[in-house]
Amino acid sequence: MVKKAIFPLKFHENENQISSISDFLKMMGMQKLVALHVGRARGRSGAQSADRLEHYARRIRERGFEVETAVRSGAVSTAIIFAAEEFEADLIGITFRKKSWLTRTILGSTVKDVIRQSEIPVFVHKKGSRRQRNDRVFRVLYATSLQGRDERILSFLRKGRSREDELILLYVGRRAPDPVVEQKRKAAVDEELKALMELSGYSGENTRFVDLIGSPRKHIIKTAKRFSADLILLGKSDSTSSSGPVLGSTAEEVSYNAPCSVLIVPKQNEPAQQKEEEVTL
């Protein structure tokens, strides 16, 4: 099955951004991209947008993808979601451009709106991590609540590796009411994280375990900075009753403020018999 991604373009993306996000999308198994621009779809403006899209499409094809182009009108986030449904995409890949506080307050955030509405994984691409030049390790930070395991994230960890990677498993929880119970809690978390590591396919030598107390969104961002992560993996659920690793609002905030690229994976809603099947990104 060909894996397809929607790739919204604002026409400010440079060659380095195209190259970098292409590498990430290939690592996630994408083979076909739909280059999408949201603007005026008709008249001279629509024709100009189509021409500019084709220019980008040629550059993306050079990186080994099959590429379609599409110009759609309307609200940007809504048009992206509709295009993902129209083209039956498996993932939405967005290049991130930080807005000023005033612009964000007035216009909102397309990234946050897409994450909130999307039922498929959303990849938010940012510039590379702050590692030293001689450090070639690719670091993946997986933040989990240990309340159910999303097979799509585990499948990405098992099959998305293409180099000497390092996995950082992060759990952020609440402190137990007394020292004895707290010690038992920490031991239980340690066992759960080790079990998750084994399911991921990583070895103990290439895995770091981080158990913290406090706010998930703050600790995810701080941990990504501390270890110079290249990619943050987050599950997304829509309410506190769901079993995803983090809530939707946390995923939105992390995607906006993280120092590196972020992959948001919504909680699966397949029938019970299908949940056992492995789904790859």
C-alpha cells in the first residue's frame, strides 16, 4: 500500500526545508505527496498558485516521491483537513513557522487547529536539533502516560529507524502521597518503561528512561532541549477519559513550543478485531 501525505505549502519554504522534511517523511514510510496550497483557487491567482506548486513539485520529485498538486480555497486549517480526506492521506506534514504573540492571538495557529481536528497523524517539521557537529545520533523522544500503547507509534519506532538512533522514553506523572508508595510507583514506572522499550525494538544501550513529576507539556519541551532530541512522538486523545499518552491540548502546545520536529498520533478508534493488526505510519 502506497503511503500518502498532504504537504501544505505557503511558498516561503526554501530548499533546505524541502530537503529536511522530505527526509523525515521518507523515514515515516511516505511514498507519495500531495503538494497543497490554500488560497484563491480560480482565476489568475489560482493559475499562478498552480504554477508555483508545480515548481515545488519538481523539486520534491527529485527526492524520490510521487507528487500531485492541489490548490484549495477557504480557511487554511479546514482546507488541509478536507484535502486529507479527499486524497485519503495517511499523514499531514506541515513546515512550522513561529508567529508573533500578537499575530497568534488575532489569527490563531494553523498548526494547533490542524492537530485539534485531524484524525490522522500530523507531522510538524522544525529546524534540526542543537547537537554538536560531531554528534550524528538521531534522538527520538517518546512521551507516554503508560495508559495503553498506541501500536502506530510502536510500529514507527520499530520500522522507522534508518541509522544509529537513541530512544528517550519519558513519563510525567504525579508524586505518590508518601515515600513508601512513591518508591513503589517509581519501580512500577521503571518496569513499564522497560517493557515499552522491548516492544519498540531498541536496546537498553540505546535507550534513556526519564521519570518526572509535574506538567507534561513543560517537561516534554525541557527534556527535548536537555537531550537535543530530533523528533518528539506524542499520542493524542480528546478527553481525560481516553487512554492516549497525552491530551490534545498538550499535543498542541508541545508542537508549537518544542525545539524540534513533532509527530502527533491520534488515538485509534478501529473495531476491536482490527486493533491487534499492526499499523505503520
